[in-house]
Amino acid sequence: MIEYVDMLLPYITTILLISSIYAIFSLGLNLEWGFTGLINFGHVAFLAIGAYTTVMFNMSGFSLFVSVIAGIVLSGFFGLLLGIPTLRLREDYLAIVTIGFSEVLRFILLNEQWLTRGPFGIHGFDRPLQDVIPYQYYNTFLLILYLMILVIVYFALERLIRSPWGRVLKSIREDEEVSSALGKNVFWYRLQSLMIGSAIAGLAGAMLAFYISYIDPNTFKPIETFHAWIIIILGGTASNKGTIVGALVFCTFLSVTQFTSRFLPFTAHQMGAFRMIVIGLLLIILMMHKPEGIFGKKEELALSD
Amino acid sequence: MKMDILSVKDLEKHFGGVKAVDGCSISIEAGTVMGLIGPNGAGKTTMFNLISGFERGIGEIVFKGIRTDNLSPFKIARCGMVRTFQIPRALTKMTVSENLMLAPKTQLGERIWDVWLRPKRVREQEMQIREKSRDILEFFEISHLEDEYAGALSGGQKKLLEMARAMMIDPSMMLLDEPFAGVNPTLARKISRYICELHEDGMTFLVIEHDIPAITKISDRIVVMNEGKVMAEGEPAEIKRRRDVLEVYIGGEG
């Protein structure tokens, strides 16, 4: 019995750690899509920028705190760069540009070896308080730290979206012409939303790097963007609480199904595909019965008119 | 003579080969109600879109002494000109109260840093805005709908909501696109009463309308458009006597 508990605790810690990283990553996308109606199909790019910037700053001798701030700021800055040419246009243009950007960035990370060590990835960077915390408690420490960050990000976002600022975002999501007829600078608000969403993804990137203590370009495949989309739709679009619960449900599912491979006649590769099929089916069933997601409000369903 | 709040000179707008607005000039005196009538396709709504900045054309538009023909819609709105849409565009997934509270300009809480760092000031201002929205809802007699989602409102109530929302930005001029269309007679009478009351308080209106009796009752002056041009302008009584105007409306082709 005690043996099981010994095994179970680290396992739960791992799930919660991954969930908290995914939760923060998805909260960024939820601000963009859920509250502003921006379709970002390249959200993972900002995760990558956050992770790489943090790690490379730290490797060049900056303190971890400065490195993380640099990662957040640079992610936000790239959000600004992508937003300026696209956000004046219809929303589909942002979708196209972001999906392209995330793949271009991944190939740059793969090929510019002088800068990123390419496919070999980067390891050996500092982790928060690694010299102070004993190794066997490190993940527990990281979990407490990450839950605290999650709480801060959650409340900062909640305050924003319940403010007049959030009201303007919602009005843009619904009908940008009405917003501008009422004197709101639609372009600027969209830009702010994209910048903050990207900066939050950058923070998640730094957290991911510290957790896995090794990053390479293939950590940042486009599928990660769609994991965030699944999490948001699952939890309820335009609900921050839902996004966090969605992340927990999604990560638990991914990790629990790893055990089922013992009972199923699949190779590891087939198992991965099988899991995505099951997730797809679950989403379809959820959309049929509760299209607003677990915590979404039916009256505010972003997808319908 | 009173000052013109809005003057439009030689305005033109082409869609491909179609001249939607073809050299129109109108001016509106501050504090008056101007009716804009004409058959479908005469260019009235395009005129509205040009004046409110949603379309770009050729020509000069001066509002309160400011050239607005090259400004974006949100800047024109901030100058104090607000418009409604032909089909009412309530923000259906927000409550009536949120719809109204969105509108006021220069809200402290619209800036991220103030939201995070000065929550008390933001809250105080929110209270003031809420008070104001309640007064305006009361004026339009829709106070009971305050907490409803705007999507649950009837077409007529949405029209009232749009006007109430527009009032929240303290405009000096309102452009109303067919305020009486698809509205039952009782509500239509109410809407015209609201317009008259606001007019008495000094508001300037430019109103597109097909309901000739209703528009002649509330307007100080009327402009008739046809095929992109201004074909007549004058006081309601004058316009009603003009044969060519009647012909345009009751089938002039025959």
C-alpha cells in the first residue's frame, strides 16, 4: 500500500505540473480567442520564444529572474510585430500568418545551430533555486511555485476581463463596427490582447523549460497550439476557470491513457494516434451536448451568432 | 444665423461603375432635426457610412469645425458623432447594462495599468457610469431589461437599446438609420417622442426614414436623395407639396 502511495504522489505531481504549464499557456490563448475573437493558430511560437529567450539569456550569464522577464517581453514584442500587419485585416489573416510564423520559427530554431544548437537542443541552464532545494523535493517545489504563478496570472486576467478594458474586448469579439462606432480603437485593443496573450505564452515557455530542463525545437510542434485550443473548448471558451479545469482534464487524460497501452494491442506510435482519436470523439460528444464547454456560458457562446 | 454643426461638400462615392453618392452637399444647423428620405438605392445609407467614417469617398466633410473625411470611425465618434445601424446591432452576448456601460469615452478602466494599479478609482468611475446608464435606461423606459442579455430583446427593444447606448457617449449629433422601420405604432410614437425630447435639449439629428408622415412630423428640414444626388431640400411642408418627390416615391417610372 505504502509503495503505491510512493509511486502515486510523484505521478500526481507530474500531472499537476504539466497541467499548470498548459493552463497558463491556454489562458493566453483564451484571452485572444475567448475574449477578443482573435484566431491564433501559432500560439506555440510564443511558447518557444519564451522558452528559448529565457534559456539563452540565462546561458549568457543573466540571472533567472531577468531571463524570464526577457522571455515574457520578447514574446509580447513578437505578438506586436505579428499583430501590426494583420490585425487591421479580417481575422482569418491572423490565423494564416500565425500558423506560418510558428512553423518558420521552428525551422529557424532547427537550422540556426550557432544560436540554438538546432536539433541537439539546449540543456544545462539554471533552474529556480536548484542549489537550495534537495533533488528529491524539486518537483514538489516547482509545483508549488507554478501553482502560485497560475493563481497570480488567473487573478490578473480576471481583473482585466471584468474591467472596462475587458468589456471593450468582448464588444470587439461580437461586432467590431459597433465598437468603433462608439469610439473604441479596435486595432489597438486587438493588439494589446495579442501582446498580453503572447507574453503569457512566453511565461509558460520559461516554466516548461525549467520543468523539463531541456528544450529542442521539436518540443514546439504545431500540435501544442491545438492542444491549447482543445483545452479552451473543453473548459468553456471565454472562461478562465474553465481553461484551468480544461487543462487539468486534458493532461490527466493524456497521462492516464498511457497506462491503457498495456491492455491494448498498439505500438507506442499507434497509441498516440489512438489517444487523439478518443479526444476528438469526446470533443464531438461534448459539443453535441454542451457546446459551451464545462464552464462556458451559453449566452456568450463565441462560435454561434 | 446659427452655426452649422455638420457640412458636407461635393461628396462622391463609387462602387465599381455605380455612383452610390454623386456630388452631394448638405449642411445641418446645430440643434435641428434633419430628415433624409429617398427611394431604396438612393444612397442614403452610403451617405451615413461616409459621414461616420465607415466608408471613404471623395469630398469634404466638416463636423464641428474639424475635417473628418479622412478620420477613422472611432475618432469621428470621439468628436461627438454617433450613429445607429439600419438593422439594430445590439451586442447580443452582453447584458443591456454592459452594452450601455461600454460606450462612455475616456474610461480609466480601459487602460490596463489603471485596471491593475488603480482599482479603486476604476471602481468609482464604474459606479458613476452605472448611475448614468440607469438614468438613460429610465429615459427610454427599458430599466426593467437592465440585466437581460441583449440577445433576448425584441427588435423594437434593440432599437431603444441602440439609442440609449449612443446617448452614453454624450454625443452632440446622432445619425439614426431608419429608427421607425419594423417597429409597432405604439413604439414608433414613443421613439419620435424621445427624439423630440432630446431635440428640445439641443441634440442634432440626421435621420434616414421611409415613413414619410413620421419623419415630416419630427424634422425641421428634409433632404430628398435620388440616384446619389440631392434632388430637393426644404421644410417638411414644402417637400410634401413637391410633385417630383412624390413621383419618386409612388413610382415615377410610369
